[in-house]
Amino acid sequence: MHRVVVLALEGVYPFELSIPVRIFGTATGPDGTPLYEVTTCSLDGGPVTTSADFALAVAHDSQALRTADTLVIPPFTCGPDEPRDWLPEELATALGLLPAGARIVSICTASYVLAAAGLLDGRPATTHWNESDRFQRTFPRVRVDANVLFVDDGRVLTAAGVAAGLDLCLHLVRRDHGSETANRVARLCVVPPWREGGQAQYIERPVPEPSATTTGPTREWALGRLHRPLPLAELAEHARMSVRTFCRRFHDEVGMPPGQWLTQQRTEHARRLLETSDLSVDQVAARAGFGTAVSLRRHLAATTGVTPTAYRQAFRTR
């Protein structure tokens, strides 16, 4: 069984601390067998203060990291102005206990820990949008993307602020066991299995006029028609806007251009079809709106790094 270890540091944020056990602890196989074992530890095995008005009793110390297949570090209160504050000697020693090949996940500003440890050097990563500029200044060798909800760079993964930890943990369940399992977990936890757009949609910006039209109905309309071409002019017409106004408002609401969003939705739809249907790759490409298997292969490789056939074999085996 895959073992997830959650490291609770002094000043841990309670909501984010609870995300891994809620998501991974809910994941089961078709026969109800748990797919993950979740263990929470502190550095010394003693109680941990939180950012709220209560403390937590923790049953394990940092030796639990020796058995981790995945380590999750939730955010905690710590001064961000001095990089060394994010990696005290005791924490650095604990990280050294991780087995080779173990996945390392940060939620929100816990990305400072990974960066201070040098684990994000030269890698893409994200953090809470409100910290992204300071994070980039503090760690210039990290390729910070403040627009996304999470970054999966293989062994090292980073989530943006707060609830983005839900998105990343669900992504890992999807990566490990497929969309059907991840969707079942999402339903049980009453959260969306996949959120549209990225972190950009949550960045503070002037509030639009109450009478302003939203692109939400058009996005919902488009999701039911992914199998056919959806030119920008048609989307704008459905939203009853000019193309220019539609593009501007779409980006403000979703955090990316309409074309990029459509490609993302088509890729996700294709992944679900590959996992859950017996359709040929050509048929999947057609139903997802890519037109040809060549186009599907190119877009899926850009997202997952594998071909449609390899992707299907991996998830069907699981």
C-alpha cells in the first residue's frame, strides 16, 4: 500500500493539514480496499501548535519519513524574509530521511521549504499567488508559475494557495489510479474533481460591474460540444459579446485564453475516454474534438509525456 506521510511543522495551518488524510484516506479500490495509508508526524513526535487557537497531538516523529512513498508538507507560519527560517537544521535532517524516489509535495507557502532545500532549483513550481513575487525574488533559480493551481514535475509537486491542495491531491489519486477513482473521491468529499482555469482567476483585480455578462454559460455550453469545432467567433456569439470583449472577459474569469482552455478540456475528456472506454484512439480523438489521432497524440504527450496507447495501458492495468 502506498504510504503518505504528512509533516506537521510548528504553526501548521489546520485546513491544509487535513487535506491529504481526507483525499488519500477516502481513496479505495473497486472492492473497497484502501489505496493509501496516511500517517501524520511532527519533527519530534510531540504536540504541534497551529495557526489557530489550538494545538495538535501527533503520534509519530520524523522517523516516519523513512517509510514515505509520498511526503506532503502543509503550510505553516514562518518568516519569509530569511530563507534559512524555512529550513532549520532539524527539518533539513528530517528531509534527508526520505527514501530515494519518494514524491515530495508542498501545499501553498510550504514551497519555501522545498526551495530552501534546493529541491526546486531549475524546476517549475508554484505557490500562493500573493507570495509569488517574493518567492521568485528569494529563489531566483526556481521557475515560478503564479497562474496555475499546481505543478507536477514528476517527483516534486507544488500546489498554490489553500484549496489548491485539494486539486493536487486529487491529481495524484488520478495519476496513481485513474479518473474513475479520483472522481469517486471527489464526489465523496463533495469537491469538484477538476477545476477550470488556474490560480489567475483568484488574483485580486477590480470587481466587474454587477450587470456584466459572464462567460460561464458559454463554457458550459462548449463542454457539451467538444466533439466539433468551436471557433472563437461562435463562442463570442453564444455569449452575446464581441470577440474582443469575450476574450478579455474569458481571461479575467478563467485565467487563460479560450483556445488554451478548450485544448485543456479536450485533453481531459480524451484522458477519461482512454481510461473508461474501449473506443479506438481515432474514435477518442474525434469525440474529444482533436480530429485526428496525430493531433491527440501531440496534445496528450505535451500534458502527460506519453502516447494515448501507453496512457491507456498504464491506467487499464491499474
